[in-house]
Amino acid sequence: IVVFPNDPSNPYWGASCEVPGCVYPEALNYNEAATKDDFSCYFTENPCPSGLNFDGITGTQDLLMFLVEFGLSCN
């Protein structure tokens, strides 16, 4: 391990170390150390496809989750 002093003139000062991986706790391959989503997550089949929060119930919370995203550009 190399430790750099907290000095803005150091070229490595403020550099971040991103850890790619699955960042969704409900995924089968969730990586607790991951800090950047690499789109590698895989999930079990949702028995309630209209339930967006995976709680097994299609309710108000699911509708609100949908409405928050409705009409947003996918770009």
C-alpha cells in the first residue's frame, strides 16, 4: 500500500478509486465493495412483475416509483 500525503500538488491527491461491480443489494451477485455500477447485476425472476420494489406486492410505492421516471428521456 502506498500512502500519499494530503497535498494538492501531488498528482494523485484527490484521485478516486472506483470499484466496478454490481451495486444493487437485491441482486444475486451484489458486490458490497463496488462503487460504480458495471451493469453486471443479475436478479431472480420477479414473481410480481408489476411490483417494482421487489416486496411481492403491487402497491402505491410501485406506482410512485413508475411515475417518478415517467416521461424522462432514456438518453
